[in-house]
Amino acid sequence: MSPPNVLFILSDQHHAGLMGCAGCKEVPTPNLDRLAAEGMRWTRAITQNPICTPSRVSFLSGQSPQNHGYFGLGGPTPKALPSIFSHFKQHGYRTAGIGKLHLPDSPRNWVADDLDVYGDCYRSVEGQPAQGPYWDHLDQLGLRECEDSRIMPEQGRWCGDSRASNMPFEHCVEAWCVQQSKAFIDASGDQPFLLHCSLPRPHHQLTPDPRFLELIPEDVPLPPEFDADGSQRPPHVRAQMSSFAQHAWLFEPRDHESGRRRAWRGYLACIAQVDWALGELLQHLEDRDLTENTLVIYSSDHGAYHGLYGLREKVPGISSDAVCRIPMIWRIPGKTRPGSVSEAFIQNNDLLPSLCSLCGLPQLESTDGMDLSSVLQAPELSPRHSAVTENAWSQALYWDQWRLVHYPEALFGSDEGELYDLSSDPKEAHNLYHDPAYQSILLEGRKRLLDHLLTQRRNVTHQPSPPGGSMGLHPYELAGDGKETNHYGVTGRRDQGKLDYL
């Protein structure tokens, strides 16, 4: 049997709870629901970083941010860091990256040379904004001025408001991504392919096509979290809540209630537009008789607010469950039980080692993640005992029913943090960080977080070796042939079974 194909669909800023299969009734997601019914949905999928670029580097490299070093948008090209594309291409796969890749691209996109088809819809291969294949397509049609998924032309910049898109639907960015993806699949012939289709929405701009905006009523109910009490939140969260309450809306009516409802409606409509694109790709696999030999993964780089908890954005260093938890659905023919749901923790750097296992490829030595393919046939398994989101100004740890967000004391000049019992408080309404009754839980979380940071860090060299090699850190000293490892540790990898003891 030929190696399986891989279709990895990534959306941008999709809140994990906003799908029909996750219990949401306000937005129609028939194709996501179908994928979940035919595969497995992970309910505790945690992003490595709630910012676009570092999260995507973790997905595609299998490394955590503290090791790959990216915590902000863009940056210099990590030339020595292997990616899923370089690894799969080396083993006979045809590769493509289509859509909003949003990767380090100075002076050249990190993965461009490992792709048979480079189709970034926002930047050229040299990192120039508003240049590249999609923009060439719009220029040929005279539609550049209609493009409103990247900036709001009325303001010439990012905007938090929402309106229907002015772009003809057949040329919107999602339609272009679908068309390019279909063409790549058809051109691959009998060669196995790895296709990463990265859809820009539902990230702002909140400019969905009218056909999807019409699916969401103008009086769509706002979730109760819109009016959450922020008195127990850290100072920077309260500051962002105050800023959002004073947001200057672009369109009429401009009162805050109308503006936030308009934005929420636009966000839900953008999710529906992403769902449409997913459906088109699933149908194309079916039409080409590729369904039974194609692994399909759907996820997002991070979650979102768009008014939830009185917040518009997640900066600086805001790491609520709403942005740390991501949707994750896998359809693996012959492996996933249809309609299964797993409560096991999974991080986005677990995708690469898991796909290597499922496709029969050797593991990439530079990855930090775990092979979680065993969970597909046994959803009750929980190989990973914790999950961590590494933000530049905060660290968020999940374990058991708990979630701890640690901030350095220097950030606020005082001891601030967040601790929630998600079993009884899934909406994070009660911060237990300063509650005397939970100080033992707080101390346990801090220890687990410190252990994670120490054991997952990749060293170029270290001295001395741990007693008995019990932590499996030897690959980060000099290699046996006397050559030094590089900063990404490509000459060796940790013993994952020994390290993931948190």
C-alpha cells in the first residue's frame, strides 16, 4: 500500500468552543461536524503559544517556543531548523504550503525551499507584505483594491469592526486557497503529498462574504462571558478590558453594544466561511477517490476573544483558556473511531511526531513533541500528563483539572497570577491564585512548570551529565563523532518517555 497523503488544514484564531460538534448552536459548521463524526475530536488541545508565528513554528517543527526561540511575529529565518516539509520531502512526499503561512521570512521564508508549491497569500517568499501569488492573482483581475481580509481599506489598517466583504466570493482568499489546494492535489498524481492549507480567517479582518454573514442573525446572543467580572484578573487584563470598553467603532451605529455585537456576528460568519473551505477540500478528496488514503487534520494556531471576557485582543501576554485551547480534529482512515472524543492533552508540537508514526516515517530527531497516535484507537489513554503554553510574558500550565498562569514578578512589581479549577469553573470566573485554601495547588503547579522548563529545554552543551543519564539529556552534548550539535539539537533527541513525567 502506498504511503498515505496528509491534508493539514489550519485556520487562524478559531476559538475551540465555536463548532457545532463542540456544542455551539450559534454558528453553522456542518463540515467540521462531519469531520468530527468521521474522526476524533481532542477536547484538550493546547497551543504552544497564543501568537501566530511561534505557534505555527511549533506545529511545523515539533519544537516548543523556548527551543525554537520565536515568541513574536515574523523574524529571521531559522536556517538550521528542520520542518515537517523538509522531512516529508526527504522521504518521497510532494509538499505544498498554501494560504497564510505567517512564518519567519527574513530574508526568505523558512519553508519555501522545502515546498514543491509555495502559495503564501499574504507575503512573498522574501517576506514582502501584500505580495505573492494571491496578490498577483488579484492584480491580473484588477481586484487588489477589493481585498479586505488583510486590512480594512476604510482605515488602511487593522480594524476591530465588521462588515460584509467587497471581494467577489469566487476570488476571496479562502476560495483562492481552495482552488490552489485542489490543483496541487490533482497535479500530485500517484506521488504521496503533504498539503498544508492555512486559511486566514476567522482572524480579523472580520469581513465575511455576505452569504455567510446572512447565516448569523443580527441579534445573535452574546455569550455571558462578554460581561465577565475582571476584578480578579491581573493588571494588564483589566487594562485591556478598559480599552475595549472605550473602543472607537468604525461603522454605524457606533455605541459599544452595537459594535461588539456586530464584531461577534462577523467573527461567527468568518468561522462559517472557514467551514465552507474545509467542506470543499473534503469533497475534492472524495471526488478523486482519495478519502481512504488521506490523513486529514484540522486545527488553529490559537484561540480568540473578539469581545469574550470584555477583551478584544490577547496582548500583551494574556493567556486565558479562550486563547490557549484550540480546536483539533483528526480523521485517520483505519485508525480513528468515528465520532470519538479524547480528553487527553495534546500540544501542537505533538502533530509532527504523530504524523511521522502514522505515515511510517522515521522520527525527526529535533522534535520535542510526543507521538500520540496510540490515542486514536484508545481515546481513553492520556500519555501526556500536562500541557504548556509558552508566552513571552507568561507561562500557562494545564494539569489534571487545574490551569496556572505564571507571570514574572517584575512584570507588575507584585505577585500576580491566575489559578483556575476548570472542572468546576470552565469559564474561569474565579481566580484562586491568592486564595489561602489553594496555596498547595499553586505550589504544585509552580513545581510542575519549573520541571517542564528545565526538562524540555534544548542545550547546545551541558556539564556535567545527570547521574545515570536518567533524564536522557546526552544528545545535547558533543555528538559521538566529535561534532557539536546545533542550536536546534538535530543530532539527537530526548527520551520522550522519560521526560514526560510531569
